[in-house]
Amino acid sequence: MFAMRNTEEDPIASARAAKQTHRRVTALSRGLDVLIQVGLKRSTVAEIAAHTRLNRTTVYRFLATLEADGYLIRSPSNHEYRLSSKVRLLSDGFTDPLWVTQIAAPVLMQLLKKTSWPGSLATFDGRFMVFRETTHRFGSFFVHKPMIGRQVPLSSALGQAFLAFSGEAIRRPLLKPFIYDWEQSGFGRMGIRDAQRHLGKVRSRGFATAIGSIEADVAAIGRPIMRNGQVLACMNIVMSPEAFANPSRFDAVQRHLADAIGGIEAELNQQ
């Protein structure tokens, strides 16, 4: 006789059981829809009812509940609703890096399919760039190493792209750390003016390049992901130096990267 599986010891079985026994709470979904409509500046009962397809009595009940719980404020003059500061609690912990990573992860997979070369997304974290997402584990070019959370020097293509496209107030204090990383990577001596000129060239052409800054005999192209004039993250594609030195292959990969980032930026601007 087969032994029965203990779902308390099997998280997968427990999740399946929960999915089977717990039904969707429709009222909660409708209440969140009402909250979203207020956030979209649809602030009257008639507007909210039209966009949620709920009757006005139901909308009134949801609005009264959300107001009583502190998520909405009703104007005493025209009785329109607006969001209160309490709604910020709903997004606490969901930062820009997480937001960008969520959008960029499937884009990185598409880039791998189009170029055959892996890529990564990184964000700046105090002194270094830090990998947030990568397709290295899916590519055949690398022996897989743990990548997520790994620190990347400012001399990398990712770091150069971040510095080149960041504002002066962010870039200036990081010039000395950038020079240190540049020299540690074996790229030669560099002064402050040299660093400024180099980053200016990166900014002019729209992308950064590096060979051997993260891994020996690995070349990379890096570009920033921008929103409202600020660098939210940077994305790269890595390849062999031989492919990097081939103008037609380099140009094709660079165009794919630029198109991918353009799509990410367009989606970010719709949020």
C-alpha cells in the first residue's frame, strides 16, 4: 500500500492544496479596482462606476470603506475622492531596481535568443554596480558562476554607462573610485580630466565597452536604462573578444541592445 503524502512536509503539495481550497475573494479585487481608479484621477462615483462596471451603490460602499480605513480622503467641498498618504504602504519595499528587473528579465531572454550572447542587468549600490538579473546561466559561453548580487567595478561597461549618463552631482564624487577601478582592471593610468573626457565620449556614442574588467577575455557592451533623465539601471551583453572585434557582429549586437532598452524605457514611462 502506498503511503499518503504529508502536505505539511511538502511545500508544493501544500501550495496545490491551498489553490484548490481557497477561492478568489471577488470583493477584494473590486475594492482594489476602485482604489486604482481614484489613483487614475477618476474621483467621482459616476466615473469610478463607469470604469469598474460596478453599480453606484457598490462603489459608494467601497469608497466609504477605503475612506474609513484611511486610504482615501473625500473633499468636503465637492465630495470627490483622492488618495491619502497611507497608500504608499502598499508599495513599500518595491523599489525602482525591483521594478526595472521585473520588466527587464524577459527582455534579457529575448536578447539571448537574438544574439546568442548572454547579458545582465545591474544597478548602482553605493560604490559598485550590482547584478540584479542575468542570462549567463542559459548561455554556452560561460562556465556558470553565481551572478545575482555580485559587485561589478565602475570600470566595467555597466559602470561606465552608469557614470557617463548620470548627472554631474552623482558622477563627480565617483570619479576617483572609477579611476581606481580602471587602473585595477589594467586599463592604464588615468587622471580626473582623462576620466571626464572618456565618460564624455561614452555619453556621445550612447554606449560603453570594456574587455576583461569583470572576467578575463570577456568583452562587453553596456547601455543605461533611463527614466525622467535619471539612470535607473544598466544592461550589457557580453561576448568573446573575437566577436567583439568583428564590426558587423558588434554592430548587430549593439543595435539589438539599443532596441531592447528602448522597449524597456517605453514600458517604464507608461507606469
